[in-house]
Amino acid sequence: MTVHEPDGPEPDEPDGGTDEPDGGEDFPDALSARDRAVLALERRPWPGPGAKERAIREELGMVPVRYYQILNALLDDTRALAHDPITVNRLRRVRESRRDER
């Protein structure tokens, strides 16, 4: 006997059944998908110059200047800290050391 797996979400699960907040009405305090994608991109290692900027353009569809504006705002957002404390704290330290150098 074969069991047929449904191709899409169950009728009572319009979002595919994930429990991850998407920043919508159900989770007003959650990060948006764009904000989570920015943090995820920031976690990745980069092989050389230009690779990160290329990924920002291709994967997120934004210019690097806008990406860094969003990232800087996320570093002050408690929701971002709750979502990815290791990355946010690391980037806060980097930002603070650069401020101290000025």
C-alpha cells in the first residue's frame, strides 16, 4: 500500500506548517523575512573581496548601501538580538571598536 504525500501545505496550515514567525500579524514582535535574511547573510564566511556585495545584490535584491543601513539598524533591535545573539553581539563589538578608532 502506498501513502500519498500532499504536495503543498495541509488545508489548516496556510503557511506550510512552519512555526517560524514571519513578521506578520500573528507575530508582531518577530523579525521580517528580509531582516532574518540579512542576519543569515552576515553569518556566512566570504572567500574574497566582492563576494559579499555580489550576494547582497543577487540574493537579497538590494544595493550594499541599503543592506548596511538595515544591518546597522538591526544591531540596535532587541528582536535581532533574540533571533541571533552570536552574530548581533559580534557585529556590535566590531561596530564599537571602529567607533573607538575614530
